[in-house]
Amino acid sequence: MSPYLVLALGILAVSSGSILARLAQAENVPSLVIAAYRTAVAALILLPLMLARHRTEVRQLRIADWRLALLSGLLLALHFATWISSLAYTSVASSTVLVSTSPLWVALAAPFLLGESFTRPLKIGMALALLGSVMIGVAGSVGWVDGRFVLNAGAAEGGTQMLLGNGLALLGALAGAGYLLIGRKLRVRLSLVSYVTLVYATAALCLIFVVYLTGSSLFGYSSQAYVTFLLMALGPQLLGHSSFNYALAYLPAAIVGATTFAEPIGASILALLIFGEVPGPAVLLGGAFVFAGLLVAGRKG
């Protein structure tokens, strides 16, 4: 399949992640438990396939590759733990915008770590996409009232500790950038199923261990919560993140990362359909900037 088509499907899938996480939090499920189930269920689904078809490939992995795969899983666990936790303190829009800045860190690091060029179209495209994402993020918190600019920090729907939530989302973006960079390095010589199974399993084990340390429980939640866990594993995790990892074998990490700028748009559309939240002019204008940025970033330098 075309890696661009796969990326488009992946964006549609990951856009549902914040919505599903909020639904699980509404069922009084701790954020770390949500993250643990998301990765654990995905790993359990993939494990039989890996053992049946790719066992030899995994056995032949070098020690250095094992270290990178485990590090990638650790970064993915940190990404989900911080980002999903941020949704309890700040708005969905702010959280998804900040966590979607990971391509910026990928593009800045790729020339040094991967030897990939940071072309002029990519710079312009990422600047446009980042500007559009900021527009979407602040759309519900700022405004022009009676001829003056007003900042209404209380407009965020996710909670009152916006600084903490935004900080967690930004930390999630940095962890996500490291995860993408390692994926770009390993995916060129490791099959998709083998790579994502190892990474998702490592992330799940790390998160389950942290859940144990915090004294939370993995059981005793409502049936709706467990259905949400399954949907998160099948949609945002298996279809979404695996689509990104598929594309990493064919496209530069910065371009793959840049497509995640479209996630706030998908999240806004789903919020409209599920919660009845109507996007304002700033969100629509920001979406136009994001799409323009993606088109420019995808051009060959």
C-alpha cells in the first residue's frame, strides 16, 4: 500500500485516542491504567502473529537492535502515560496540539541522529502546520471581546490545572519524538509486526509495573470501560501507531511525524460528532493551515 494512504488511515485512527481516553476517564479509570490496557491488548493481539510468522527474524536480532526496541517501548510508555494523564488537567484541544508537536523535535533531531536532510519545503510546511495547531489549541481559551484581547484560562474543559496538563502533554511529545526516531532506524531492517509487537509489549510491561507501584488496580471497572480499552487497542494503537511505523520504512521520519499535526483536526471532528462541540472559525482556519503545511512538507526538496 502507498505509505501516504496508510498515513491518512493512521491519522483517522489516532484522532479517536483522546476521545476514547476521556470516555474511560469518565468511568473513573486512572490514566496509567488506560495507557497500560491500550498497549497490552494491542501486544496480545499481535503476539501470536509474530510467533507464527516472524519468530526466526526476532531470534536473529542483534543485541544493539534489542536495546533500541526496548528503549522505543520505554519511550512509548512514557508518551502514553504523560499524554493520557494530561487529558485529566487540560482541554482535549490543548493536549492534542501540544503532543502533536513531536514532529518538530523529530525534524530538529533527524539531521543529527539519522542523517536525514531538513529541506526548505519541510521547514515551511512544519511552520504552517505548527501555526495551525496553535490556532486550534487556543481557539477555546482566547478571544476578542469589546475591542480587546481576552485570555480566559477557565475556558478549557478538561480541568483547572492547565499548566500541569500542558506540561505533561509536551513531555509526551518529546517521548513520542524519540519513539519515532528509533522506529525510523529499526523499521528499515525489521518487519512491521515484529517491531510493533516488541515495542508495544515493552511499553505495556513498563506501564503495568508503574500501575502496580502507584497502588492502582487493573480490574474492577465497568464493562463500558473494558470496551473502551479494546477500541483504543484496535483503533488508535493497532491501526493508528502501526500505520506510522509502516510508513517509517519508506518515508523520512520528519515527514511521517509531520502528519500527526492533523490529529487535532480529527479530534475536533470526532468531538463534534460525539459531544456536539461545534468548531469555531479559529479551529477551521487552523485546520486549513495544517492541511496546507502537510501538502508543502510532503513535497520533494
